Amino acid sequence: MKVEIELQEETIKALEQYASFYNVKHKVIGTNDEQSIEDIIKAAIMMYIRWLSITPSPFISSKGLTVLSRIPHIFSSQGKSLSELSLQTGIPKSTLSGILKGNIPNLENFIRIWLSIGQPPILNLLEIRYDS
């Protein structure tokens, strides 16, 4: 099947630049993998179709699920000061204070904390409770 689409000029230029970059990169590294604008569009459509087909499992539910932070317990067991933790993680003391009071950190702060305490298994940082 053949499909024709109309694209804006800047979209075509962006696709041409990407295809050119991709092709030069692969010539430099010694692979003869070459992409055309059509290949990029086909791949994008396939990715979009796959993305649409992914639906969360009906068996996964957050009802009755409570996630608590174990970070305060880990920090207190290490005996470090708030200033020391702030320097290690790059997280402001005010934000760390909230985390040490049990607030769940955002992903960036979670990763910084995880790195600063020696990268333990992630589940060691969380307490998951299932309410009945």
C-alpha cells in the first residue's frame, strides 16, 4: 500500500537533517545502515502503533496500596548531618528536611539519594503496604 502525506517544509528539513546525521554517523562507525526520510516516517508510525497498543494490565491497581519512604531510617542509621547529606546529594537542606520527615522525593532526588547511600536495592528504600 502506498500512502502520500503532506508535511510542512520545516518538518521535511528536520527529517532530512536527522537522516543525514544518522547516515554520516553510521558511515563513520563502519556500518552501511542507511536511512531515508521514508524509513524514519515508517518507523515513527510503527512506534506510535505499538505505543497505542500498550495498555496497563487491569490486574495492576494502586487501590489499597501505600508506598512509604524508608530513606529517613537509612539516613539516621548512617548518622550523617543534614548539611553533610546536602553536600553529598546536591539537594537543598529544606528539601532534604521534608524527605527526612517521610515525604517521597521526586525521581531526580531519589536517584541522588540512592547514589549517596551506596546504591542499595531500590526496594530497600521503600516500604510498600497493602491495605486490606
